[in-house]
Amino acid sequence: MGTYRIAVLPGDGIGKEVTKGAVEILQAVATRFEHEFEFVYGLIGGDAIDRKGTPLPDETLDMCRQSDAVLLGAVGGPKWDQNPPHLRPEKGLLAIRKEMNLFANLRPVKFYDSLIDSSPLKEDVIKDVDLLIVRELTGGLYFGKPSGRRMEDGEEIVVDTLLYKREEIKRIITTAFELARKRKKKVTSVDKANVLESSRMWREIAEEVARDFPDVELEHMLVDNAAMQLIRNPKQFDVLVTENMFGDILSDEASMLTGSLGMLPSASLSTSGPSLYEPIHGSAPDIAGQNKANPIATILSSAMMLRLSFGLHLEAVAIEKAVQQVLASGYRTADVAKKGQRIVSTKEMVDEIKATILDDGAIL
Ligand code: NAD
Ligand code: IPM
Ligand code: MN
């Protein structure tokens, strides 16, 4: 029996619906395995802008730092899209990642047998896909300075900067190698070394790190080719490691190997202090508030939390198996339903996963 304090940041749009679902699942795990999870709630994103005038209030950050782990939904929405840069919901997400040193974003892409028909891709391409995207999360194009607009010689110019320190590249690549060592022992380092100097340094450091992992194979791949290879033959990959924005784009693409963006969880690990868990998808304004969102990405993120932050492996497996069983028994939210299949709501999906976890005979 353990006691854990979990900071929950629902954020905006479907962020609220999917975190509510994941908390219910964690509560079911607490009941079944006799743990105590204390949930504390904080504001982030558009909601925080509306109520506190800032996308990441200090009290939210303090609360997260004092917790054992953070569960986040999603931020953003059309309401705030015209706001100045510092008052955008997304700024809150970037700020919490930076402030908590959440440098390593793990985005596993795992195929579910029962969703074979949900992906637009062919069965032989996606069957048994099991890869991990390791996305650098606190540097690169998202954080480099200078960034902004200014007038130069009477002309308006705009600049974003892709900046990395050697150590930042080294630690994310090292993380990827460590993870690969526990998997299929292959790292694909994705870059744009034919054009970008930052990528040439990235490649050089990948070679250096690889020397400490003689049991792990390293390959380099240009990002445009990687985007294509993910669709052509995703089974060639084990661990992909890449710069912040490349990782953002490739992971949304890779989600379709599973059938939906609503299926991909993530863990953002810190150099020190608590880690943060969130689905890779956004606030989905097109379906927000309609009880339609797929809660599985967030539920699987909570399983990652149990395993990586609390070392609760059995409990994590219980969630993952329950998800697998519920999908196998035909439960489908709209995003993964095929024509003619019965569509369930967010709530029905959560209730069924919860019931499976609580049913002694159903799992383990
Ligand atoms: P999005 O991920 O919100 O949605 C893209 C598409 O996928 C939409 O059609 C949406 O309905 C669908 N979708 C996403 N998650 C789903 C789920 N769980 N179940 C079913 N369908 C799902 O991306 P977007 O539309 O480009 O962005 C909307 C807002 O979300 C923007 O403000 C953006 O900045 C923000 N965003 C936030 C995060 C985050 O908080 N981590 C991530 C991505 C986008
Ligand atoms: C994600 C999102 C964020 C990102 C945005 C909302 C800042 O797309 O978590 O993948 O680009 O990192
Ligand atoms: Mn994204």
C-alpha cells in the first residue's frame, strides 16, 4: 500500500473530459490494489488566463513541484488564438515543461490487434508495431532566442531560433539509448543534417553517445525520409530520438499507426523532481464538451505514471490489460469506430475500463 499525491491539470476543451476519466481509472486502481492517491487540482492554459490572467499561475507550478507526479489534459482553443504570445494557453504548457525540466518526452506507439480496422493503413504494415518516439522537450525551435517580429531596414521580419547546448543533446540521446537497451536495441536518430548545423552537431553527439552503448545499434535518418518510412514500414523502428519540433510532428503522424491520435499517451521525464503525464493530442475544440473524446491516451498516460514515477508495474499492467480487453470486446469511441460499429461515449468507455479493473476475475 502506497500513498501518492497527483497534481491534475485538466486544462481546456477535451482536456477536462479525458483527465476526469483517467482520475476515475486511477481511483479504481487505488481501490483494487489498496493504494491511496490524493488528487490536487490546478489551472493551466486558457482556463488559467481567464481566471488568473496568466497561462501558468505560480500556485499551479508550486503545487506540481510538491506532488509525486502530474497528470495533464490539454490546453488551447479558438477563444485564445488571437491573444498576444505571452497570453496564449500553449505558453503555459511550454512554461511548465521548462520550469520542471521535463526534457524527455516518451511517446510510445503500440499496435492493438482489435483496432486493426481503425487505421487507414494496411494490416501488414501496422500489425505488431511497437516503437517509441523520444522527443526532446525543453529546447530547440520552441525555446530558442531570439524569437519574434521586428522591423529591419523598413521591412517586417520574423525569427524563430533552433538552439541547443551540447549537454541538452547529449542527455536526450543518452536517455534514448538507455531505453533502447531495455527494448529491441536500436536507436534511429532523426535529424536534418543535410541542411541544419544543429542537426550536424546532433549527429556527431549521437555517434559519441553510441560508443558507450556497443550493444545498441545506431542509425541516422533525415526527418523527411523518417516521416515517409513511418508509413511505409514502421516495424523497422524501435526507438526514434529527435529534436522538439520534429518529434511533435512525427508523433502525431505515428498515432495513425494505432488508429487515432486519441490512443497515444506520453510521459515527460524531468532531470530531477516529478514527471508529467499527458496524452499527445490537443484540446480538440471540434468535439469538446460532447462526451465524444477518446479517453484512452490519457488513461494510458496514467498507466505510464504508475510504472515510471511510482514503480507500480502490476497496477500499470492492470490498466493496459483492461484497455486491451475493452477494445477487444468491441467498445469504440467515434474516432476509432468503423462504419456500422456501435459508438460509445467518453463516459461509457471509462466506465467499462473501470469495471474491468475492479473485476477480480477479468485481469491478471
Ligand atoms: P488536436 O489534437 O486537438 O485535434 C486534432 C484532431 O484530432 C481533431 O479533429 C480532434 O477532434 C481529434 N482528436 C484529438 N484528440 C482526440 C481524442 N482524444 N479523441 C477523439 N478525437 C481526438 O489538435 P488541433 O485541432 O490542431 O489543436 C486544437 C488545440 O489544441 C490548439 O489550441 C492547439 O494548440 C492545442 N493543442 C494542445 C496540445 C496539448 O495541450 N498537449 C497538443 C496539441 C494541440
Ligand atoms: C504537444 C502539443 C504542444 C507541442 C503545443 C500545444 C505547444 O502539440 O504536446 O504535442 O507542440 O509540444
Ligand atoms: Mn503536438
